[in-house]
Amino acid sequence: MIKLDILVIAAHPDDAELGCSGTIAAQVAQGKKVGIVDLTQGQMGTRGTPELRIQEANEAAKILGLSARENLGFEDVFFKDDKAHQHELIKVIRKYQPEIVLANAISDRHPDHGKGASLATHACFMSGLRKIETELEGVTQDPWRPKYVYHYIQNNYIQPDFIFDISAYWDTKVASIMAFKSQFYDPNSQEPASFISSPEFLPFIESRAREFGHRILTQYGEGFTVERYIGVTDLFDLK
């Protein structure tokens, strides 16, 4: 088993790349072990196939230097924040024992993002309950509750509680996004058009990162919301 410092939970392959891959790259560069669990294979996506999305996710994992990536195979669009799905995610949280979880936006254009956020929040709490019993490969798992859960910001604008400077890792973020070649703008593609395949979408992603970077006097940033107040013991920790 690989113990992770950070586990990123994403409703779809490419959610993590679009929402927080600059932060992931920065943490990996500092020696942290980071992994992603994709809840679905994006089966309902307009473009590509589940098999292709898995290949693209693996390529993005190499670019980001992830220590682990897996897909739970939940049903895209139709998965729920219910007991069965919570149980499966609890097993993953206990498997990797992350200190920090980064999860989908608390609300967004795509309803799976808000559902994924809610599912992650509940599973992280429930994973620490001793009377919820789980097994992995025939071995009883110990309870584990991450110390912090933060939510990355996706399509819809949400006022961030903090912004992470990703200026030094912007190129890595772009490369990880473009690993999902089937999903984004390609003038030669014969695939049907989708919301994220428009030529305006990737410039929007850059504009959002520039906006967040501007707020903290850097070039690029990624915004996050918190589930509880952040406490510090040194005012100089606040940039």
C-alpha cells in the first residue's frame, strides 16, 4: 500500500487536471505523494470512449508524477451520494490514508461535480468511524479520517477561501490537461462538439488562473474553498 500525503477525488477523468493540477504538480515537486481517484470513466461524455479516457488519465498521471491513480467505475451522471458509493470511496480513503483530500467544487454547471464534492465530504468523515467495517483484498481496514478537505473550483465562479500560486507549474498543468486529447478543441476532429471542446474553453481556463493569480500578485493561481476555518500560529504563514 502507498500512503499518500494528498488524495484528489474527481467525478470525471480531467476534473483534477482542469481544477487543481498546478497545485498537484507543486506538491509533487516538494516531495509529497499525491494520487487521484476518478469516480467515473466519463461514460456519458460527448467525445471519446471510457477506454480512451482511462488511457488519457494514465498519460496525465505520468505528466503530474502521481504516486497512484485509479478509477472506481461509478456510473457517470447517475452515481449518487448514498451508502453504496460512500462505502466504496471509504475503502479507497482507508487504503491510501491521505492527510489532505482535494475534492470537486461544492456546486457547478455539471451536477456530478457537486455530487462528487458531497460524496467526498461524507466519505472522508465516515472513513474515520470504527463501526463502519470495510475490507480490501480480504484484509480488514483500519479507520482513517483525513485532516483536511479542500474543494477546487471548476467551471462556475466561486469565491475562493484561499488561492495557491501555480505560476511555476502552469506549463505542467497545461500539459496534463492536453493529455485528454479527445476532449478539447481540435479543428481536425470529427467528434461532435461539446461544452469543453469549444475553442473558447481552454482560454477560459487560463483566464480563470490568471484572475486568481492576479488576486495574490502572481501570474497564475488555483482557488479552493474550505469546509472549516483555517488556523495559523504565525501571521507570516499568510502570504
